[in-house]
Amino acid sequence: MSAQAKREYLYAIYTRYRQAPRAEKHRMLDECCRITGYHRKYILRRLNSAAPRLQPRPRRRAATYSPGVIDALAAIWEAAGYPWSVRLKALLPLWLPWARRRFRLAAAVERQLRAISPRQMDRRLAPRKRQLTRRLYGRTKPGTLLKHHIPLKTDHWDVTAPGFTEIDLVAHCGDRADGEFVHSLNVTDIHTAWVETHAVLGKGEVGVQEALATLRQALPFRLQGIDSDNGSEFINNHLYRYCQTHAIQFTRGRPYKKDDNAHIEQKNWTHVRKLLGYVRYDTPAALAAINDLYAHELRLLQNLFLPSVKLVRKDRVGARVRRRYDAPRTPFERVVDSPQAEPAAVAQLTALRARLDPFALAQTIERKLEQIYALAHHPATAAPLPPPALVAPVVPRPRARLRPLLFGKAARAPLRRHHLVTS
């Protein structure tokens, strides 16, 4: 007999039992014990108290994490650039010493922050996540020179040492492509996920090659290879000769196959487009301000304090493909574990990370982004909205007014609908 059937039986005889004489009650109790299997004293308590419920009383577990814990978690999540829950769980031990000073966290709050699971983070941060929007925009012209000299790379990356990278340009032209405007050259290391970025005005072959030379010096390991798309800014004799001179392997992806450069396509969003948006930057002042951000606070925060995951393998189960990832680690931690890393650069970065406050870096980035956004060339018909504060209270707004913030925070351009595919 099911528990629901037993409840229904007690509910059916309750009124009759309360009105029956003493001898009849004894007979009903005996019958009830045989049918339900309950103890006689338990049945007496149920029939002599308030009427039994047809449905069990819902039991709700008290909230384990207080609103103060979730507010502190949301502040760290926003300052770190809205990482997904597994990465957020991995970065908490690195950020909590600075959060303790900045937010004056109680010991109980800090203990709960260390204990909260990634799945619970997803549940508690879900209302805030629904307010974020993501978009994609690109502008690449195919290049035809030297294609027969630069081999195609279509297989998966299987490298065990840093230095093999994917590169790409991100255009900051706004809603028109005439004249010269700023481009961001992005370089992503496959093994460590270390990212360096440099801005150039226009996309001439000399400017792109000089930007790559600047990023090559900033890497804490030797640049061994680059893999680009088929844009004319890369497929040219100038960059080809530079790679030949410095013993840099130069490969390219297939035309119109963005999956061949999936690593850099993702970083184009997280490290460039999410910050600078879709407005037009076309002045030397904007170029200098963007490079100042790329060369200092942004590279330190992204590479020293923000963990990322790497795809280890794919398992096919029937029609499904399950992706297996390694544990979240910062690019700096992967560089430290690489024998090919330069010891002097690693020692300098280790001392630097020990004294840097990630919250201060995030605030400096937000301040510089506001200055950069003020230098943008905005359309005359659309007055720009000022970006919101770094950690602002969540206020519901109409969907049409949502804009990307710092690390998805500040509105950089009028909203357009685009599809985004990220790994």
C-alpha cells in the first residue's frame, strides 16, 4: 500500500472514527493497523489530532547561503568579467584575500564562499545572467598573395609546449568601413591560453607585422608559430618574410571555415569585443588609449587572475558528443608549469601577481574604458549612453535597452542582433 493510499484511507475514516462509540473505535483501530501497517499509537495520534492531509506538507530546506554571500559572490563575478561557474569556483581562492579587505567579509561569509558549488552558483546568479547580451561582428577581406607558400592547417592542435598561437584582427569600424580605423591584433597561445593584444590604425602589412613584433616581445615564452585566417593583412610577403627570418611557423585556416581558428575567435569576443563594443575608433588618441589598456591592466588581469579551461578530448556516445575539460587554471599557472617558459619573465610575473589587487585592476580597466568610449566616433543620430558603474545593483530593464557591460558592462554601440558561437 503506497504512502498516498494510506493518507487517503486515514482521511476517509477520520470523521467516522471521531463520531464512533468506544467499542467501535477499538475495532476500527485494529482494522487500520492491519491495512496500513502503522503502529497503533501512531494511528491514535493521527486520528485524535487535526484532520489528516491528503497531500504531504511540502518541506523546504532553509537557504544555506545568505543574501550577503550571494552579493559578495556577484561582486566578484562581475569584477572578474562574468566567468562561468566552474571558472568562478577556481578563481575564488585567488580573489578572496583581496575581497576580504575590500568588502570586509566576515569569516562565516568567506567560509560559505569557499564551500558553494558551481551548480549552486548557476542557480543563485541566474537572474543576473539573464540581463547580459552577446553579439558578434567581423569584417575580413580574403587575401590571395602567397597562399601556395603558407600551408593549410585543418587538424586539431596537439601541442605540449607554449609558443604556437592563433592570430586575428578585430575591426573597430562601427557602422561604416570607409577610411582608416583601429584594429585589434589578438594573439592566443594554444597550450597556455595566454593572450596578448595590440591595436593598430588600419591593417597595412607593415603595421600588422610591427604589432606582432611588439606582442612577440611581451610573451613570457618564445613565439614558435602563428596560425591565421586568409585575410590580406596576414597573407602577404612582408609578414611571411618576417616569420621566415625569426623561424616562426606560419600556417593558415581554410577560407570561410572559422572553426579552423576557434581559439582566437573566442578570444576576439572575451578579450576585445566584449570590452570595446561595436563603435568606431579612428583617431590616434583612441589608438594610444586602447594600447595603454592592452599593454597594462587588461593583460595582467586576464592572464594572471582569470582561470580558463582547455578541451582535453571529445567522447561520442551515440548521437551525442561529450566534451571533457581539464581543471580551470590561469594562463600564468600553465606558463609556470612549462619548461619552455623564460625564467626571468616567470619570476617577474610571480612577484607582480603577489602584490596586485584584481579588484583595483578591474576598476582601473573600467575607468580607462570610459575614457576610450568617450574617444569613439559615435553616429550623429545615436547619442551614446554613459556606461554604468562597475558593481551596480541589478535593476530589471526592457530587453531593447540592454547593452554590453565592462567585460560586458558598458554600452559601446546601438544594439544589433547577431548570433554568437563560443566554445
